[in-house]
Amino acid sequence: MERSGVQRAYLKVGDKVRVAGWPPITSAREIHATNLLTAAGRELILFRGATPKFGNLPTGNYDYARKREGDRSRPALGLFRIWSFTSVSTFLLPEDINTAFNLNTYPMTEAARQSVAKFNRVKDNPTLNCKAKGMPMIMENPYPFAISKKGNDIQIQIEEYDLLRTIHLNQNAAPSGTRPSPLGYSVGRMEGTTLVVTTTNISYPWFDQAGVPQSGQSVMVERFTPTADGSRLDYAVTVTDPVNFTKPVTLNRYWLDLGETIVPYNCRERK
């Protein structure tokens, strides 16, 4: 919210406020807030696309998340900068770009389809907590991330969950005995200006929030390609998982250089 102009000083513990938003599909006493009227009478816009609900001049502008162009003034940085989410660049299936997240577009095995049929999107969603997401879901997150050099390696500092991915450039594969982890083990190489990353040893059990499962046999190949002016980072990830997919699945998206900074995530579980 701070990125949209909503400051912490506008709210304090004990304030009596009014909230407008979307009710839950469960019996939980919660709401997806889109607008908030503070005790001082200031209306806060809490969600992109929300219009004023309380008749006040609102504070908050999420248009930054709708931008289609990034900063072209620093082409020399190339890949190594902070990249930001834009709401028009979410993951898309190239086979059917108009039906992203439509499960019918995934070439799932019968075992995977049975698993999805049992998945409850309300109760089983793996993101409804402060447990960090693994690959490939962490790369769909809506927060900035920074790509930088670290010795012979490349690091990706992800604001969401305060995560750090290491891309090993001087290796061809994960060392023998590498233990599986949610982010897996990543090795990379440069092909011109494109960073190509292969990730194995992934223990994260989910391919996406819709309940598509992921096995330990999953192998991911990512391609990070900055435009010549450095304003945009094109991305593709191809996932091969013989347990859950009948053929490799490729997802595409992009990020922009919006001049943002990485800040602490500070996720707190609801009691």
C-alpha cells in the first residue's frame, strides 16, 4: 500500500474505520478490502481499479501496477536491476493466451487431474499463510525482485517472503547428494544477454494455486531476457514433470524497471 501512496501514519491501532470490499466465500469473518475510511475522514484506496465508495477525495493510486513501459534511461544495467510486477504481465500459457489459469489448457496426467479434483481452493490454497512459496510459484509473486552478481554466481533477491535464490554459473548440475528444497538447486549460463537457468531437486509440492501438483521429478528451465534498452525483462519457464504433465508446459510473463526498491516483507500469520 505504501507504494500506492497509502502511508502508515494514516492508521493507528484503536481507530474506528469503515471498510468496503468483497466478502469471503467461506464463513470466515473477514473481507478483501478495496476501500477504507479512516477515523480522520480520509478515504484510502486499497486495491487497483477500486473507485471511491465514501464520497471523499481518495488517497492511493495503484496505476503503477498497470504500467506497460519501464525506465529506458539505464540500458547499461541490462539484467542487473530491480524488476517489478505489472498487472498486465501475469503468467500466460502461450498455447492459449486468453485462458491463462484455465486448468483445461494444462496437459495433465490422469493422476494429476484426480489430485486437482480433490483440491479445495479455499482450504487447501498453499499461499494462505506465511510459508514461503517454492518454484515455480515464487516467480509469479506481485512484488519486486533484484538480480545481482555475487562472485561467480547470480542472486535473485525476492521481496516476497524475503527469499534469496542463488544461480550457480560455474556448475552444470546439482552436486551429488544435494537435498531437495522448495526453491530447488539452480545452475545457469549466459546465452548472449539471456540468462538460462535449469532448476532441479525441487521439493515444493504445488505447480500453482489451483491445486495442480508437482513431483520431485520436476525440472524447470527459465529464460530471463532483458530488452536492449533495459526497460523490460521477458521471462519464460518450461516445466517438465512426467508424473503430472504429459508434455512440457511453458509459461510466459514479463517485468518492468519501475525504479522501486526492495523492502522487508514482514509476513505475520493471523492468530
